[in-house]
Amino acid sequence: MFRAFAADAKIQSSTQFATLNKFATDLTELARNNRIQATRNFDREVENLIKILAGGGTRQPVVLDETGENQALVVEQLAVRLAANDAPAALKGKRILKLELNSLFSPDNSAQASQTVERIFDELAATRGDVILFVDELTHFVGSAQINDRMANLLAQGKLQIIGGASEAAYAERIAGDNTAAFFQTVSVNAQANNSLANSEETAGNRRSFEGDNVSPDLREMMASDPTGKKRVDVIVQTKDAGDTNFRALMTDNKARATDKIDSRTVAANLSLNAIQALSQSGTVSYISPDRATGSFGVEKTLGVDVVRSQPATSTAPAYQLNGTGIGIAVLDSGIYAAHNAFKDGAGASRVVYSQSFVAGDASTADTYGHGTHVAGLALSNTNINSGAYKGVAPNAKLINLRVLDGQGKGKTSWLLAALDWVALNYQTYNIKVVNMSLGTPAVDAYFNDAVCNKVYEVTKLGIVVVAAAGNNGKNSSGQKVYGQIHSPGNEPSAITVGASNAVGTDARNDDTLATYSSHGPTRSYYTDASGVKHFDNIIKPEIVAPGNKMISAASATNNLLSSTPSLKPLALDYAGTADDMMYLSGSSMSTPLVSGAAALLMQINPKLTPSMVKLILQYSAQPINGYNMLEQGAGEINVEGAVRMAKAMRQDIVFNNTVAVGTSLLPSGVALPTPSSTLSGIAVKWSQGVVTDHYYATGATLVSKYQRMYDLGWSFDDAAFTVSGSTIAPNPTYTTADVVAGNNILKSNALTMGNGSIFTSCGVLVSDGVLVSDGQTLGDGVLVSDGVLVSDGVLVSDSTTATTNSVLVTGDNTAYMK
């Protein structure tokens, strides 16, 4: 047994810590003596341990593993980091002591185990926070009333730091429902995620990698305007290896301060402009961009959900409710008012299964802004108020509350990256199948250089559908239609980007329009080549639109939006108490969770679908709105009834991945394609029967009847699907079946299927040389905007921080609306 404090000069006497000396092993000392072998296999888990322990709150990490075998390996790697002094200031000088449970709870000591643990707690309190206790089977502590109560009191007082361990099953059965669970935050050992992300280059599908200058355009502008190079800025550094000794030496030599390590390749840092130049020339970084500000951007009948809610029995399954049961939806927003009745199940239990704040210096997961609660309600509210008129699309799904925006609806790129990384590590624990991001920041960097886009792509490769708001910049201050203002991460090809339609307060679909404020494509993120030429992404976005004007959803108690605009909650929505209150909000933020809820229903009815297939189904079944072009509405307005029928018809007997041959039938033997039309609220709705791709569009029944390579994990329906010669476009047989029909014009819909309507502009200008037209030039019925506007502190203003967008959020379009 290694003595816990043998080498610690701060310990006054060995008898003062006799119990720890007897029952604990100092992992930090073992690492310092090279008795633990360093490995990079658990970098992501170790980084999460560090974030929790250094965060200063009362929550303590619990390492979960499916088999319960890897917890010690993860904690040992943290000990290696501490021994090497490679940790934030809050953890420097700390030791990790592993409690030897076999000895503590041995037959010889079992009768005195509780008293022994009491003495261990006393000794730990006397170390004044210098020691972190590792209990590799936390269930020994939780459940024992005497141990439980003492541990909870010490944790509440900040006198105890602990790392727990448990198998996922044991944690769910014995800890998750205990009162002490509020003190713990899980860190899942995710072998699948580690393997997938560590080998991302091998499984990159058709993804482009970093291109052009490795410093973002807005940072270059700042460097040019400050010849001294002394100004310090917050940045996101995408490295080739954050643990590389050369990179770390450069950071030290240039007095750069790492503020957060998102993963093994991505670091948030504060450094000088001179340091940016040095790093860019070092060969150790892939891309450097500002740690930009982010910001936030409320139906059953109008979406067709009511038609498919009750699913009949089949020969292999009983009847059930299609309501998102078992599916986890992660809402990355301003927090959640978890006590709202909208987030409870039929028995009154909360469906908020996990909450965490990534807002620096604020551990609260409550929603003081009012945006996140409203957004979450549209996706999965279970309210019965007003006869269920305000029920969400997936009213029995699980809610994972990841707070990335502060009380004013503002955030930072680094907070968003940290939350997405948490999803990648913990998605299996909570069965997260959908991520909702009703937020964004102006898209400057080409998507393959953009740190948030790259992280979104990593998440989709795990089989998770990511849904992002398009933004609320569809018109300028003069009311003129504006093109090219899709925000990041909505500019990411693998994400489903959602614009806002206006249902004008009716269930009928024949009067729906586009909201005037909804952002239009194409995406205008870009890279600059060695000759100084800008190459714009110019991707057709959004893919789909959903109602977003003056939507009613859950209201957070005492939120800033309501405080500033009390009219958002008229008397009719002000119920007794606060747990049932509703309010109005408008924007693509409100449209996005409707699509997220729909994605959850599709994953419930057919768990074998990939994110690309979910995107395909939602577009194929969408209703084109008459008079609007693809850059405004993508494939059209969401039609949940049609999407559910399409997903249900597809096979569930195979795993759709790169082992499936192109052209393999997506339908079981003897099953026909659903009729491509729906009847919603008595109105016949035609399906688009097509999809928009990066720069073209594709139509035809074989999109949904035969497997295309673009449906694999890590792939999206982009230009590789086609071969182009002049004005002729045809399927690329390597990736696409020959009977898919491709089109190369942006069309203005006539409310029939995709491919019908008048030509708005040629797709050719989107791809000819990567440049559409010069900024500010008139495009059809509007204007193409210039690049993002740089503000004094070097970040780009977010959608919700401008006066115009806040006006959209609280007023929307002045039309009829839901009551």
C-alpha cells in the first residue's frame, strides 16, 4: 500500500491522516514516480473531469462505463496530468487518492465501515481541499444513510472533492434517483465516440478539410489594423494536436492563456495578435478564429402530427403513441425552467433528465432569459392547457438541458463547442438522437474551417441529427429582402437548417407564407486562397421551413424577455402560479424545435435512420410554398404526417452504413412507396419529392426507394453526387443511382413538386469559381449582403444582440397568429 501523504510536506503528522494512509493509494504519487503509463486514449474524458473539478461548483464527476471496467484508467490519466503540473490553476498541487474499497468493506472491517468512512471524511476536510477522493464504486456510499448524509453535507459546504465511478446500469438504478444525485455530473467512457472521433480522418466521408489561410478573415483585419500586435483577443485554435510539445511551447513563449481545452485538437485561448501570427506560421495549427459571440434566434394540426400520433398494432408490435418516448433531445440554449409542467410526464415526473451550464462563471441551468424554455416547449411540451393546443411535437421525449447562453441571450463559441463535445461523450447515456440549436453567429469562415461546423459534423457522424436555426436577417432596415445571411452553424452541410414560415394563426396550410425576417441562402462563409481571392461556400440553405411567427410555448418564471416586454404574456396565457405560464415569441428559433421534435418522432418510429436520411425524408415530404424560391424555403414547409409515413415504410433490418451497396432497396419486400401527398386539416398537400443539395437539387422516387452513398454517416448530399459538364448534370454512379434526376437551377415554386416553377437564377453561378456575385449586388428580388460586420472588440455581432433581431423575437410579422 502506498502511503497517501508520505511525501507531502504540508501534512503535519502521519497520525492525523492515519485512516487515509491505511485505506487510500496516492495515484498522483504513483504517476510522479512513473508507475502509471500515460496514454491519450481517454483525453476527452479527462478533459471533462478537469472542467467539472476546476469549475468551482458543488457538482462532482462520476465516471460511467457500460461494464464498469474503465473508470480507474480514466482517473489514472488525470493523476498523470496533475503530476506533470498540466492542469488549470484551480487544480494545481492537488492529489488524487483512490479509496481501496476491497479493504474498507472487507469482512474484517465491514462492521466498522461507516465509522471508518466518517474518519476519512474528517481527514479529507482537514486537508483544506488539497485532496480529491476517488471512489471507483460510488454505490458503496450512496444508499447508506449515515455515509450519504455526511457526504452530502460536506459537498454542499465545499469541503469535499470526489470522483465517483459506476457502471451505467448501477448509476441509473441506485444513484440517479437518490437525493444526492444533484451533486453529481456524469462523464461517460464512450469507446464508440472515442474511436469514431479519433479516427475521423479515416471516416470523413465526403468532407472537405481545412483550406486557404489558417487565420480567419476577421482576425486578419484586426492584425492589419494593429501594427503593434499587442492587442489580446479571445480565439478558438483548431490544432493538429493540442498536446504537441511544440504547440505548447509556442503558447508558453507567446504568453498565451488557454482558457478551455474543448477536445484533443481544439483550444479556447486568450493571446496577442502577434501570437496568432506566430502560431499560424508554426505548422502546429489548422485554423484560428475569434471566440465569437453567439445568440438566440413558439401546432399539432398544422404540422400533421395529430394524424400520426396514434400508431396501430402490427403483427410484430402492439399499438403505441408516437410521441418521442425514449428519445433524448439536447437543447443548447439559455437554460430551462425545469419546474414547468410542460416538461413533466403523465405521472408528474420531470423529463429533464440532465442539466449543465457551460456559461463561464455561472453554474445555474435556469432560464433567466426566457428563450430556452420557450424553444424546448415547442419541441417536447406535454401541456394540456387550452385542450393541448400548445403541446410540443414530441411530448414524451427526454430533455437534456445544456445552457450556452447567458441571461441576455448571449454566448461564446467556446461555450457552444464545450456543450457539443459533451454531447459527443454522453449521447449514449441519455440516448440523445437530436440536438437543437436555436442560436447562431454570423458565418464568416468556410464551413470546413469553422470550429463549430466541424464539431457539428463530428456529432452527426455519431448518428445524431443536428438541427440549427437559419437566423432572422431576411430583410434589412429598409424592409428590402436580403440574401446570404444564413448563420453558423446553419451553414454546416450536415446540419438541418430551418427557416421560419408564417401559419397566420390557422391550421390550414393553403394560406401559409414565409416570414419576412427569416434568413435566406446561399451561405456566404468563405476562405481566402494564397492569391487573396475569396471562395464562398454558396450552399443552398435552409433545407426546410416551419412555423415560427408569434408562437405560444412555455414561459420561464421571471425571465428578462418578459420583464422588458410584458405583452409577450397576455392575461389569457397567465395561469395561476408560474408552472403553466405561456408566452409568445417569433423567429427561426421557434421553427427549429418543431423540426427537432419531428426528427425525434422519425427516430422513434425507425431507429435505423441516419441523420442524412432524416434530412432526406423531411425534405422529400415537405410542402413547397407557392411563390418562394429554394434559397428562401429549401424544399418547403415541414409535413410531419408525410415524413412519418415515409420513415415507417423504410427498412429496419439493416444498418445503413458504407457496407450497404448503392442501389440497395430501402423498402422491405412487398412494401410500396407511400402516396406522395397528405391531407392536413382538410387541405390536400403535395410533397416536394426532392432535396436541395449543396449547389443543385435532386428529385425522383428512387431517392427514397434506393440507398444512396450520401446517406452514410459522415456524408451529406453534396456535389459529389453528380457529374457536371457545361449545363449538363447527371448522377455520379459511384455515389448515386442513375435514376435520380438532378437539376441545376434555383427555382421559384409554383406549389407543385420540386423541379416545377420558374427559374430564379442558375445554380451554375454558385459553383463556377466559388464566387457568386460581388457583395451588395442585386440578386433577383433582393440584395446579396456583404461580409459580416466587424465590431470594436473583434467579435461579430450575433443575431440576437442587434436591435433588429430582438424586435423580431418579440414582435414577429404583424399578421394573424395562434391564440
